Amino acid sequence: MKKRFGSMAIAIGLCFALAIPAFADENSTGTLYANANTAANVSQNKSSSGNAPIYVRNGESTPTYTDSTIGLGGAKIIMFKGNESGQQISIVIESNDGQLIVVDGGLKTNAPYLSKYIKSKGGKVAAWLLTHPHEDHVGALSVILEQQKVAGHPDFYDIDPGQIYFSFAPYSYYEQYEQGYRLPMIKEVMEDLAAYPAEKKHENSERGTTFSYGNVSVEILNTAYSIPIDTGNNSSICYMITINGKKLLITGDLPYEAAGKLLEELPPEKLKADIVQMAHHGQHGGSFAFYSTVAPKYALWPSSKELWDKRKDAFTEDQETYTIALTKFWTNKLGVEKNFVMADGNWILE
């Protein structure tokens, strides 16, 4: 196996956070992150060197935090942890005129939480962007597609998932190369999408396809790669989302192989972004060369607590497996200023 890494320095981010009453658990016993606007009690973890300290939340509640410093012109990026502690990608982008763009949606168990939010915003999604057909990405959408027409269901009834964009490898390819336990979910979501109205379904859109809602525009950067290694993750679609002039790169679970293809196929300026969603929840995704090209200022880590705790793991620069500690070295070396971590709770960026 080829060696994949160069030299790195450790990345520890400072998350500026503030509890949001609309989502925070009123019975929360967790310690909230502190900034100039809150007197929350915090414990500071200085066990690792880096640009800034990490403030550790203690407790099992799911609070919501906000950062209003990015400048999205009235739009919002929301990364949901939901009620579950497992890793997932569930991101909603709300344009300045209130239109919703959902990225993946997360686990099946996240469906009620996500649906409640969508219904609180009127029940209509403008566009739903899927990266690849793994349960922690498409499970919630499958539940919504199957249950939205069940009259009287308080969580799912009368939700409009909007225009759905996706690009999957053929099921036969997943069947040949994907891990067997993943196949039922892949088959289920494919069947759900096959039954979805054709006029609202955008399958295998060409690279460079763009569309806009309010002050949010989306560009599709690739179609699904057919790679017989880590097949499902390597079929991840990347989306460049521009919000009020700021760029957010969605990577899904993009592994090393697919990241390399993007670097080969796209000029560097097409991958540069202010905000990056860390590939594969921060572990086993991307590469230092890939993140160097993106050159992000902010990082979204859709990482569970179990995974995030691995930031303390030891590693070497030439190891051949990715770890979250190693990825944090990369982000620090690249000068990432803020890391927003799903393990802490829901995040709202403005």
C-alpha cells in the first residue's frame, strides 16, 4: 500500500458557541462552550498543543450552539446532531429568503428530529442533496419518503422533500464490491427514489450543474466514481455551495482514492472553499493534498463523541491508516481557525 501522508502539525480548534433556546434542552446538565457572550462554566483541555484550547462539554444532552461571525448574509448552515449520538451527516442550509437545502439527512433514527425542523419551517424543502447511499447519510430521507403520505403521522405527514439530487453507482456494482451489511439500505433508498416523481428527481447530473435558491447556489463537482475499494464511500458526490460569497465544500465520505480523482479532474480553484465538511466524519477521508487545495478557514466535523475522542490517539506521519488525530494535524498546519464538532451538539453558523 502506498504511503499517503507528509509532515503535519496538530489541529485543535476554538469553537465559539452560544446556546440557542429554540433547540437547547432546558434540562441540560452539560457544560456549554464559553465565549464573550455567555458565563457558562467550562473545563479547558490543554492536553494537546495547537492554535487554541478546546473547551469540553460534559453531559449527554444535545444543546444547540451558534457562531454569527462567518457572514452568510442572512442565510444559515445548520449541522444537526439530533437526539442520537451516532455519527451521521445531517446538514440544512437556509437561504436568506427562508428556502431549505438539505444535505444527506442522517440516520433513520434522525428522521423525526429532522422532520420536526423541516415542518417548523413550513414543511417544504427546495433541494435535497445526497452524497452516497449509506444509512448514516440517506436513512432519514428513506423514512421521510416512505412515511410522508401516511395521513395523520405527526412527524412525517405532508413534508415535501423537494428536488432530490443524487448520483449512485449501479446497484450491481455495490452488490459486487460493497460490504454486505450495507446492501439492504442501498437497495431501500434506490427503491424509494425510483418511486419518487420523475420531475423532482435529478439522477447523475453532469459535473458543473448549478442551481440557486435565494443567496445560495450549488454546483455539482462530480458523478459517482466506480472504485472497487471502499466502494460506497468512494462514490461520494461533492457539492460546492456558495452562500453570500462564502464557499462551503460538501465531501460526504470521500476517501483518499476519490479525493485523488477530484484533484486530477478539477483545477485547484474549483476546490477552494472557506468552509469544508470533513470527509468521512474526519477519519479515513480526504488527504493532506486534498485539504491543502481546499485551504479552508472553517471546518465542519460531523463526528460522534466516540470518534471525536480519538483526537488524543497517537500517530506517526507515515502511517497508512487515517485517524481523526492525524486529520486534525492537517487542519492545524493549514491554519483552520475554527472547528465545529457535531459531538458537542447542533451547530448553527450564520
